Amino acid sequence: MIKQEKLRPCEKFQQEGREWDRLVVHRKDTTGDEAVVGHTQLRKDAVEKVTGTALYGADVNFPGQLYGALTRSPHPHARIKAVRVEKAKAVPGVRAVVTGADYPEPYGQFIADQPIIALDKVRYQGEPVAAVAAETEEAAREAAALVEVDYEPLPVVNTLEESMKNGTLIHEDWSRYDCSSVCFPVQGTNIGDQFHLKKGDVEKGFAEADLVVESSFRCGQLQHTLIETHTATAIANPYTQDIQVWTPNQSPFGIRGLMAKIFGVPAEKVRLTMTHIGGAFGGKYEAKCEPIAIALSLKSGGRPVKLTYDRHEEFEATVCRSTVQYYIKTGVKKDGTITAQQVTGYWDAGAYVTTNPRVDYNAGFAAHGPYKIPNAQVDTYVYMTNRTLGTAYRGFGVTEAATLHEHQMDIVARKLGMEPLAFRLHNCLHDGDEGITGEIISTCAVEECLRAAAKNVGWDKLPDRWVDEEGNLCGKGIACFNKLTGTPSTTSCVVKMNENGSLYIWSASREMGQGVTTTMPQFAAEALHMDLDRISVAPVDTTMTPYDKTTTSSRSTFHSGNAILEACEDIKRQLCRLAAVKWGCAPENVTYTAGGIIQSKKNPALAIPINEVGKSGIMHEQDPVLAIGRYGTSDIFDPPPVDGRQSKRPTVMWMIGAQAAVVKVNPVTGRVKVVKMGAAHDIGKAINPTGCLQQIEGAIVMGLGHALMEEMIYEEGILRNGNMVDYKVPTFMDSDVETKITLVENGHPEGPFGVKGIGEPGLVPTAAAIAGAVCHACNTDFDSIPIKPEHILFRKEAED
Amino acid sequence: MKTAEIHVTVNGVPYEKSVPCNQTLLRFLREDLFLTSVKEGCDEGECGACTVLLDGRPVNSCLVLAAELDGREVLTAEGLAEDGRLHPLQEAFIEAGAVQCGYCTPGMLISGIALLNLYPHPTREQIRKEMEGNICRCTGYTRIADAVLLAVEKMDTARAEARAAGLPEPEFRGIDGRFSEKWNSQYQS
């Protein structure tokens, strides 16, 4: 036990070029003077993490454990003629070798297009062609290198543009695959999915416009660069088919379903035990090491098998954020009113479809941003190439969409001669407006967010561009966005009172740094008026933890919070009943007070404060106190039909926010420095304010990398910068950004205490705001990110 | 594989071990001593997650061979807390909100200790420069710098209180005059 005086949140550094404030727009189920909710609480997982005792994926070890290693394809696209494993099997210490022939059935969440190990052909460099388990990591790697594969190289589809010619097909026959109802491949093409939204008539809208502006924008391919690489340790019993996997995954039940399918066992046979996660951001949503570790364990007689990817494998052969090429056309009246807007987009999704249908879908609904657009259209296509696999990356494509629409807003504003913020404010959505699905918009504080973000950088006092005393080109940019959370989705929790009166929350919402293991107990502490220290989140294990869809889409606090509040109401009823038994009265004569006291209505002397319930004896040999909470959004969801995607309620919750950036550009070196970032996000209600700020601050630096540095560079399907030297992510040296953050609280009618989501939002407008500021500073329409020094040095200035 | 016999002190505990000559310090610490705070992030010296203090100096343990450890001292994040009490830098990481997913945290703490040996009262610029080798994807780094500054304050306060009470100044794990002097002279030369 740590002999520790009580630690307290430290906020003394909030003045030094880093401030935050709170803007209350609307309160829902909150007075603002709650005891626990709304106040910064120290993270419950922090002591484990600073002492190095928190166990992450690769920290789990078992006696008799084998080590896995993979033979990976050097070719981005090739037919497999033969795989010979004899030499590999002969390496001392090798216990199992698995090839594609062992598991020929492909899998996939949306379309089953991917084998766990390549079978007849490889579709990206680094695709697994064989797996080995051995007594030591060295033996496993040596054996993997000795697997002989005869390849017949095929033409490589390196770029989106080549893929769109459909000359070489990555998947020759989509119809062979088991396809879900939410994925739309086109037979005989490289199109793996598509999305079409249509509101009104864009042609009519363009005809009504005084000005029609067209532009394009491209977002480069990014790697999540999680510091913890993918890993899994499996024990799979070949006789009983019981499978257990220890993994740092953000989607325990999603992975359980996939594993059950791949291995042909009922879901209850698959047990996923979750470790701490060393960064996820969507990158640990797919099954990567899990199925291969299971296959190796099955083949080695049930020995534990650990498979951990190294950094090069992580870059080449896990997941990434897809490249997207967007085109946008906007019709606008002279007074700045948008009459129509049309977005067309092409994703380079890599070799397998994976989560791209979800990326395409979410980005589709966000492609026009939080603006009033009477005639709107979106047509986007997911194209396959011989590159690593695209997936979710903190925002499911919405970051890319925001970069597009905000770049266009700046161009249109300039052509109209309007100030960029004024043009946005003229068109932005307010409560009661119609969104692009025909939904009547509510709880939408985009104007408040835009104004606050602008104020946070002193927008009004700055010109669009200026030159500072050192000769740097300076500029400001602003961006706003709207992002939906995946709907419908469900969650559940069990809240269990221990014999001493403390509480466990069983919930599959995964802690991945966003702080959900602190916010969930905050809800319970507030509801029951109980000490936060007495409430903790139980470890997550799919055999015990109740169902939650996934920890994605910024949905955890909103959904789990609702479930926990429901369970806590039941806890109160159960405690009143137990007290009634003890006091020999009817249960209706006992009440649970707002102050957390179990109180006899008749006899004021009979009262048990919640924090003393363990000592009170009311639980002794009585029914255990155990409550269930559920929350789902199927009932409110109006499914958007495939033709046009019009819907009165496409999502339970829109996230809204805005950020403004000030940059300076060195005209000699092309180096960009982000000087200031002002942010304002409508979070509904800040449950743990420091937790919200951490999300936004971290996202600002992450997005700075996306805007200015990061890009996976492929040549003929070969990744040229798959390491942390050549693929640059922001370091401490890039963190010197003056930030001011406004937490806008516009309570959501269905959110617990009005809460919305904040996991993804901070990233969404960051790159867009920075790119806008760089464009202004350089007087250039840079039409892609990252904007690197060479783009700046060879820029062509805008004419108008 | 040839082996080497080493006498090494890790977190104050002496060990006598026979190690393969190609084993890295990272794997020695994780696999032989079960000190899993030492994280592998890239295995090529770029991410800093495996940073440990070797004779007071921060090293990427993935780039050091265990065979080189004979007669030397290693400090990992497991060695920071003492007698059930957190190190002021650990406290500061918690209080300043410098921890999110936590994977980079042990390496960050060790780099922070090394920085404080080099600059007992660092500026933010010095913190950014000296801790640049540790990559964090969650926090945006600024709260980590806050935590270092808060730790400085905590240690200064503890020393001042001890002096005022006429007690010997408290010592903090890893904050070590012997090593800092040696490292400073090497670093600056």
C-alpha cells in the first residue's frame, strides 16, 4: 500500500500561455454545483502507470510461453504459387507453423475479404504468408525467415489514380465474399464501398448561385504510431476449443465476434482479457495479432503464444489512415448565402476493406460541415490499392472531411470578399435549422464555438496575413466541424456493491488514456453521493463484463454514463429495501436522500450514510446489492436509407467544435511554427475538466503532425519511410504552442448530465485550422496536407 | 551464443547474472528481471519508451547490451518510489495530469530525472530540449513539462522544510550529485 499523502490536481500552470475557461450555453440535469461531476479528479489509473506496474499487452507472460513470428510478403501484389515450410519446421525450438491453407476462410467486419494469413495471393507489402511459434523469439524469427514462398509478381496498384482505372483488380470477385448490408462494393472494379447522400437538387442550387467555386483537397496517408505496437498472447485449447486472448484492444466484443467466426466456435468459447492499452486512436480496433496468436496456440497443442509486432511491422502491415482525394463545388449568393454544395471523394483504402465503410459513412455525413446547405450532395468511393490497410483514426474520416470543407470555406470567402469567420457565421447551423439529412438540428452551439475559438487567439485584432519583424509570413485560420457518433449502439454495465460497501463498475468501455475509468466512477459517485475513492472499474474480460459495442466514436462517456446512472437508481432501491428489512419496516418507508443517506421516513434516527453502508450490517446475509444499467440508441435512430441518406435522426449525438490557429512561416526555410491555437468544443458538460483539456491539448499536437509533417510515402507499393526516423511525429520540441481552450457546455438532452463526446473532436479541426492559417500566411491555396517546407518554398500564390 | 558474467545494481538491488552477449539491456530488464516498466516502442532508439538511467545518464535500453553492465548501476521507473511513497516526480505527473495512456510514462519519468540532474531548476525550453527523445502520442507534452516544474517545487519545498527543522536534506531516488557531476562534465565537453 502506498503510504501517500493525498494528491490533488494541480492547475497552477494554467496561466503561463495556456488558459481555459468554461462557457455554459445550456444546462441539462445539472445545477453546476455537483460534488464530483464537473470537478477535476485525478486519474484512477495514474498510480499504476507512474510506478510502472500497469500491465500492457506485451507485459503479460505465462510459463511455457511460445513466441510467434511472421513470414511477410516482400511483394505488394503477387500470386502465391507455393509455400514450403520444411526448413522452418526443422529449426530447433519450433513448435508450430501455420499457413494460409490452415485457415482458408476470409474474415472482415463489413465484408469478409481478408484471410488471416494470405492464401492464393498477397495484396500488400508485409502481408503475412506464414506464422511460426517457437520456444524463443530468435528461433521463431529465424524459422519465419526460412519459410520459402514462390511468388508470381502482379502489376502493382500504387496510387488511387491507378486504382481508379480498374485495370488491375486487387479483388477480382467481390461476389465471393460474405458482405454485410452496410458495405457496397462494385463487381469488376476496385471499389470496395461507396456512400451517396442527396438533399434537394444541387444543379438547381448552382443555377440559383451568383458564384460557383470548385476546389480539391487531398489528405495524406498516416500511421497511428501508437507507442505500444500491436500484440496478443493466446492460449487456445485444441481439444475443447476454449480460446483466451490477452490483448490491448479497444473493441473486446467486436474482436470476440470475429474470432468466433474465424475459428468456427461459439462466441462464448472466446475469452478476451483486456490489458492496459498503450495508445489506440482507432488503431487497435481491428484484429491484428489476435487471430494469428490463436492459430499458433491451437497448432502447438494449446501452449501460450505471444505475438508482438515490431515497429517496422507496425508501419508496413497493421493499419493506417487512408489517403483521400476530395473535390468540392459550392454555389453561393453575393451576400454569402450558400445555395448548394457537392462533395465527391475517393479513398485509397489499401488492400482490404476493413473499417473503411464506417469511415466513408461517418465522413459522408460530415462532408459539408455544420452549415446550412439547402441542396447538398456527397458521393464517395472506397478504392483498393496495394497499400497497407486504412481504418479508423480518431474521427473516422471526419478530420479529412473538415479539412476539405474548411479549405473551401476560405476560398469562397476570399472570392466573395468576405471575412472568413463572418462567412462561416453567416452559414452555420443553429437549433431549428435543417441539417443535410433533413434532420431538424438541436443542441448545436457551432456559433458559440466559432466565436470562442476566434476570441481565444484574438482573431478580431489580427489581419488575415502579415509579416512579423523577423520577416516571417504570419497568418490565421479557423475551422469548425460536426461529427456524429455511431448510431445505433448499445452498452450495459453491472454495478456491484462489495461487502464493505465499496462499488465495482463492470463495463467494457476501455481505458485507453481518455480517462473513462475515472469518469465512469464519477457518475456513480455523484448519483449515490458516495466517495469517489470507493468506486472503481473492474478489469475487462468478455466472460464477465457486460456488452458494450466498442470504445470508439467518442461514445463511452455518453453511453456508459447513462447506463451507470440507471444502475445507480436500482442500487438506491436495493439499499432502501435492505434497510427496511433491518429496521422492520415497509420498503416504501425508506428513502435515499440527495445527500446519500438511507433514511427512515418515520424515524429520523434511523439513517445510514452511503459511505458507511458496509459497516451498517444491512447487507449481512441479505440479497447482494447488484444492479444492471443499459443504454441503447436503436429506438431513437431513423436509419438513413442508402439512396440519399435522408434521416430525421441519423445519430443520437452530434459533436460540434471550432479551432483557430495562428502560424508563422519562415520564407527561407519553409518551416512552419504554430504559434497559437484557440479551441472551443461543445462537450455538453465537462465531467472531468482536466480530462477534457487533456484530450484537446493532445489532439492539437497530434493534428499539428498531420498538418505539417506526417505522410506515409509509397513507391510501387513499397513503404519508404516505415520507421520513426523517416516518419516524423511531433516531439516535445513541437509542443510550444500557446493554447487557450473553451469548454462549451451546451447540455445534450439525452446525455448524462448533458454530456457529449470529446475523444475525437480535438483532432478534427486542428489540421484544418493550421492548413488554413498557412494558406493565409503564404497567400496560397495549398490543396493537400501535410504542407511541408518544400510545398511552401515552391508555392504559387493565389490570384484574385 | 557466448555469455558474459555481470555484476549489476538495478534499482539498488545487486544482481549477478550470466547474459547472452547479444542481449539488449531492454530485454535483460524485462525478461530476466521482470521490470516491465521498461517498454519497447521501436527497438531502434527513436521513441524513448525504454529509457533507463545507466550510471545516472539516460539511455535507450534497446541500444545498450546487457553484457556492458558489469559494475554499473541502472535505475528504472520501478525504482523511483521508496518505502511505499511515490517520488516527487511521480506525484507531480499525477497531479499535473501528465499521464494518459501511460505507455511512455516510465521512460518520460526517467528522462525527467536525468534532466533534473543536468538542470536542477530547468526552464521550459530546457525541458523540451532534453526530453525530446521521448515520444508521447496522447498528451501534447505540455503537462509533462508542468509535472517536471511541479516536481522541482516539491523537492525544493521538502529540502527547505528539512533545513528549517534542522534535519538533513531529504534525498530523492535518481537525483544524485555523483552522477550529475560526471554527466555534466561529459555532456558539456
